[in-house]
Amino acid sequence: MSDPRKHHYIPAFYLRHWATNGFLCEMRSIRGRIVVHSNAPDGTGFHKDLYKIDGVAPELAQYFERSFMHMVDTEAAQAMRNFIAGNMDVPVKERNAWIRFLLSLLFRNPETVAELRDHVLTLCRESFQRLRNSYDELRPPDFPATLAEFDAQTNPGTAEIIASNFLQQIMNSEGIANRLVRMRWRRLNLWRSRHTLLTSDRPQCIPMRFQTASVAVVLPISPRIAFTACEDDRALQALALGDHTEMALQINRQVVSQARQYVWGLDDGALSFVRKHICTLPDRKFVSDEANALSLGQPRGEA
């Protein structure tokens, strides 16, 4: 079996819930125009070789997608089916898988992967360069005796491996995961809404402030249902009494405004809405200029 090269940052199991007869409506921003296309869940929301590890043996190059992301999506798919069916009391394994999926949605898109990878690769290059410039002075005791020996033993793909490991680590962030696991989880069924929910390449709303409540996490998981999580159970109870149409519009506005390229729905009925709102919010920046300068200071010997 060949390694997968279509790396889905919005997985097919998730998009499948917007499909009718195997297809969903894809509204894609291309050079400032919204192009509408009917597509299969597996035929959209992917980037070729997005998580590929360069500079390593071919059998390892697709490890991140083949092993880690496949595990994340496979285990989360069952949890999502349970949530849509109204069963929020899922086993611990599914609960942990869903938390990992929520975290992955923050970091797995092409823009964020590129941002984080470039940051880690720059740190590695700066660190290696400083070590080479002052090898005898900076050499740890367990390193080769000479720079020539060090270079001969250094894996050319070391920096890429470190970047891939870093991406995996932040998708398993223990601090955020522990906070999520303590939250109250509910299914928000907007069955009275005049509008169905849309989703996008930035589908997760964190936080989401409604008129009646402020919720930590809102994620559309079907055209009528959103997953919600909050530290205060009273906020989730208040949502059940809210105006379904207004809440659906507010979720759609957030989901579409933070999208970069793709919005998906049951049909193109929201096309004018998508044209008006897509990409009107700035993208999340995970490494600030200040943090980047501070982190680069250490390998350069400035800190």
C-alpha cells in the first residue's frame, strides 16, 4: 500500500455529515472570487504532502500522516457519531480522542503548519550554526570530539524531525487537554433554525459569545448540530433556550469570517453570505514577533 499524499487538514469523516448522496457544496476563495463546486468529502480540505518529513528515509517521510493523524481522525470519528446521535457520555478513549481532534484543528491547516515548521527550522539552523562556530567551547560531553565527526554523524533530516515532533507535541498539549476534559460538554441542536450550519477550514470557534452565554468551544459537527464545551454548565443550559436562527447565523458568521480558503455546506444557499464574510477576520498567529525574537536570542547567544 502506498503512503497517503493527500493530507486532509479537514478530514473526510468530519465533512461527510454535510454530504448529500456522497457530495457536499464547496465554496472556495480563488484570487478573490468564490468558486462553487460539488465535491466528495475525500476530494477537498487536503494539501498534498502537508505533513511530509523531508530528509528522512522514504518509509518515514509520511509517518506523521500515516500514523499520528490517522489515529487522531479514526478515533475521533466514533466520538463525533455519538455526539450527533445525542450520546455525550462516551468512553474515556473516545473523550481523549475528541480532545486531541479539537487541538489538532487549531494547528493542522497549511498556514499554521508552515508557520510552526519555519519557526522550528529557523531555531535549529541558528542552534547548529552557533554550535559549529564555537564547537570546542559549546560541545556537550557526549558529543563527538571534533566538528568533522559531528557533521558526519548528523542526520540531514534532524531539523525536519524536530519540527514534526513539535507539531505532534502541541496537538497533545497536556495543559489545554486537561482544561477541556474538565469542561461540560453538550450537543447544541439548532433544529428550529431557518438556516443550516456551515463549516470551513477554520471551523472551531474559541470562544463563542452569544447574547445569552459565553461558551469556550463551539464546533459545527453537522448542518443542525454543534458541539459545545464550557466551564459553566449554566451557560450551556442558557443556549438551549436561545433563538436557534440567531445562534446559527452567529456561528456561521464566525466560521466563515475566520476561513482562509474553504467553506462547506449542504448547498449554495448561503453563497452571498460567504462572499460577504469569508476571510474578514485575521488568522490566528501562534508565534508572535516578540516570542520569535526571544526564542531566537538563545541560539544566537543573546539570552
